[in-house]
Amino acid sequence: MDLRKKLVVKPGSSLKLKDIDASFHGNYKSKEDAIKDLEKNRNSMGELQQKLYGEKKHALLIVLQGIDAAGKDGVCWHVMQSMNPQGTFVKGFKQPTEIEKRHDFLWRIHPFTPGLGQVIVFNRSHYEDVLVVRVHDLVPKEVWSKRYELINDFEKMLSANNVTILKFFLYITPEEQLKRFRKRLDDPSRQWKISDADYKERAFWDEYTAAYEDMLNKCSTEQAPWYVIPSNHKWFRNVAISQIIADTLTDMHLQLPAPTVDIEEIRKLYHKAKQDKE
């Protein structure tokens, strides 16, 4: 199954999240089968990232959005762990600082976009400025409603500079979210993640759904597509995202750069150094 075609939000769509099965798991009949493919995909990602880093002709920006407990942190760990930290960076965007608020909403984002040869993961992103600010009326509608076009222009500019953009919306149901909240309560190793704000935000589920739908429909473009990832099954979430990343990197036709020195001359220097040591 081509998960890119299956899960992409086509530009100009009128997607409704209620029409998507958050428990969809593709052709996988078991978690074990999915984990085998996840491992294959991670190996491919690691090999391809090395070429991306060496060639320095392309960059990859991965954007993760989703409701609390959808699995953004989990994706950063389970999917990205094969990437070399030398060329990979995860940036989380929290509430803007007072200084950041004095600038346009993209001011704090641009410095963290990837340079050629880099893979950057945004754990939350510039899309918070059409999500939480909309749901909680932090800025007037006449302000946030203009941001969709500004975001599209921003991403188009990045794309024109050889930055490939993949945007993943991790979709879970309210029932699944509550189940995960319960696991956090029962697991001391996860209790540090607990916040009363998570429960307060649940009261705005419908408002967030409407904001997510507008985000997906208005900002899924040819150069920066959104993918809705059914995420009730964590194992499918991980294998689906890893497959899309691996396929995207493969399509770049990455090549390691040719040596910048005469290998035969260096070989002679090596043998001479070895003889001198002996």
C-alpha cells in the first residue's frame, strides 16, 4: 500500500476528521509485522540521511502536530532514532516568549528551518498560531485567518530552496486520549508528563477539531502536503510515518559526494605512514 497516496490530504480538500478511522492500520495484521517494517524503514532512513548530510543539496523539514497524547514525542523517539544526531535536530515550540510576541509569528520559526544536508523535526510548529490562538481567542480572527496564506507562502519559499516538507497530523479519538492519560497516571516513569492543562484542553475538543480541519484543508499544498496519520495504534503511527519519510528520501536520489582528494595518493601516504611506524 502506498501510504503517501492513502494518507495525504489533497490540496483543496474539504476533509472532515469524523470521516477518518483513527484505528486504521493498513494491511498490517499484527503489531509484530508492523515493527519489522518499522525497523527496515529506520535502517533506510539512516542510510539515506547519511547521503543527505554528505551531499548537502537537499534538506528535510518534518512537522508534527496533534492533540495532547497523540504521540509527537513518541514519533521523535521511535521513528527518528536511526538518524545521526550530527545532521538531525528536534525543535519543540512552546508558548512564545515576550520578545517573540513582539515580532511576526514566523520570526521565531525561521532560524530553526533546516539548512542543506539537515533533517529538522518540529514538535509542534508555526501551526500553533492557527490552532491554540484561534481556540482560545488569543488574537482576533482577522489576524489568525490571514496566517494560512502566510504559512503557505513561507513553506513555498522553503521548498524553492530545496527544503522538502512533510507534515504529519497525528489523529486520535477522545477515548484513546483518555486511555493514554490513565496510563500516565499509573506509570511513574510517565507522570512527569501530566498537566492539568491537558484535561482543561479536552473541553475544547470540538473547537480544536474545527481548527485542525481548516489547517489541513487550507495548508496542504503540492510543495508541503499534510498527512493525516491514524494514531490510535501507536505501532501503525510509527510505521506509517517511517515509510513516508523513507519513500520521500528515496525519491531525492541522494548520492554521497565524490572524494575531494586523490585516493591513490592518500593510499600511498597511508602505506608510508604504516611503514614508518613499523
